[in-house]
Amino acid sequence: MLLNPVRGALLAAACCLPCTPVLADGNHTAPARADSHAPIGVMGDHVHSAGEFMVSYRYMRMEMSGNRIGRDDVSPEFIVQNVPNRFDGPATLRVVPTEMTMEMHMLGMMYGWNDTVTLMAMLPVVANSMQHLTFQGMSGANRLGTFETSSEGIGDIGLSALFRLHDDGNQLLVGRLGLRAPTGSVDETAQVLTPMNTRPTLRMPYPMQLGSGTYAVTPALTWRRYLGAASIGAQYDGVLQLGRNDEGYTLGDQHAVGAWAAYGWAPWMSTSLRARASSRERIQGVDRRIMAPIQTANPDFQGGDRVEAGIGVNLLGVEGALRHHRLAMEMLWPFYQDLNGPQMESDYTFTVGYQYAW
Ligand SMILES: [Cu+2]
């Protein structure tokens, strides 16, 4: 539902733009190639020439289902019988998340300040939904019922500077220095089903909040090299939270390294393989208003390590009305997840993006 107004506004903006006959890929003399941008799930991978603009829209979707402790799958019954509840009430947990969908609509703008520095702004709109199973009363032996919670709104806005550290037309090294502002809400509420069969409205647990509540620094370093019709690349990217938010906690820092290989079948199309390993720390501190016998309300049951891999395709318009328009998709599946659990495990991450440069 959020998709249509966002995409509509973007297309309306894109249609008004004048088309100028310059290569909009950061290099005025190199031939256009679809793999001059990394797979769409990679951000901050490229820079622009002085005076160039780019607008982009990305849709990202992550589906999660089932739970793990470390690398082991655990059932809802196992969780309610074995995992301690850190709050008042039953000794062990009573509510188990069973499925979660995280969607993000990301509107982006890039501008080549000069041939070395490109400025980038990102506006995320986040939509989360979570399914739960509630077990009955103090014993927790029986399933009482299910409920769903959801949250949607603006996330944390990002501003960054990208630096062309090295570019010989073949090898490109781009550094990113980014800042994220706490524009996303951290006090979203929802109606829940309690083990006592009541339906109060409570502040939602950490993973359902839209922002971090803190400023964050987002460094990245990306390298790419052409090898004939193919290319290879690698990236480090991090999210380092600064300070503590008004509710009393800090999300865990995140570090990721990834690498990809792409092959250009034609100037207008490339396909890619990519793998990415990421690690996120636990939450520091606690929001005193997030208190429920559910794993997601516990700051210790957040973060972990994940390795995912998958495939992507980049399409680049090289002539006529499609020139400088890009459309790309990527799908990643996790094949290793070691979670500070119980925590929900990821099934896949899908990204589709549209970019237009002039
Ligand atoms: Cu760009």
C-alpha cells in the first residue's frame, strides 16, 4: 500500500527530468555497462561525476519464520518450557513470535559534489508485521491463541559522503562516511494477547520499532574490478550506534563483509552471485516500557551472526528513452545463522531497485 504513492511520486519526478547525452556512470569516456553498479542489495558502491544527480527507489523485504537458539531450531513449546522470563509473572516465556515480515521502501538521492565526493541521502519507510502464539496462564502447557502486531512509518534517515579513493577505469575504490539520524519512532504500540487472555495495548518489543533512537555512523569501503566482461567486488559496511536513546538503550553495532562476481551478457544486462557475512551485537541497556514474557522484549536475545548468499540481475537502459534508467533485483538466502536466541530466523531477503541518473 505504501508502494504506490512512493513510486508514483518518484516516477512523476523522473519524467520531468531533462535527458542529457552524457554517460551517467561516473566516467564520461567508459562504455556503459550494467555491472558498473554492484548488486542492488549493496549500498554506497559507486560515485558520480561532478554535477551528476541520481534518484533511486528500493524495495527490500525480509521474511522470517521459526526460531533458533544459536544454530539449533527450537519449537514454540520448547521456548515456553525452557527459556526464563526476565520480567514479573511466569518463570518462563509465554508468547512466541512465529513469523515476521520486514519491508522497507527506500528513497535515495545522490549528487556528484565534485569528481571525488558524491553526497547521498536516504529516506526509509518501514513496515513490520509479526505473528505470535500465546500460551495459557502460569503453567504454559496449552496454546491459548494467536495475534498479529504491525508498525509502519519513517525510519532513520541517512546522509553520507562517498569518496572516490581510486579509479583507473578498471579498478574502483569507494569509501563511505555516513550518519543516520534518529527520525524513526521507538515508541510504537500494539494490542497483544496475554497469557491471562486479556488484550492490553503495550509498547512493542525492540525488533518492531521503526528506528534506533540514536545517531549512528555508517562507514563502508567498496572495491570493484573489471575482468573483461566480468567484474568482481567486495565491501565492508558497518552501523556504529552513538550514545543511548531517550528510552534507555542502544541497538547493537553491526559489521558486514561481502563479495560478489558479476558477468555482463550485454551492456544492458549483468547477472551476479554474492555472499555476505554479518554480525550484530546485543542491545545495551533496556527500555522499561518493553516488558512482556516474550523473547523479543529481552535485550539479550538480539543480534548474532549470519551468512547469506544469492543471485542478482542488473538491467541498464543504454539507448533511447531507457538510457540512464536502471532496474535491478537480488535475492539472498541465509545458509548459516548463529543467533543470540531464542530469536526468529531469516528465510530470505529480496531487493528490487530502480535508479535514474542525469
Ligand atoms: Cu548513484
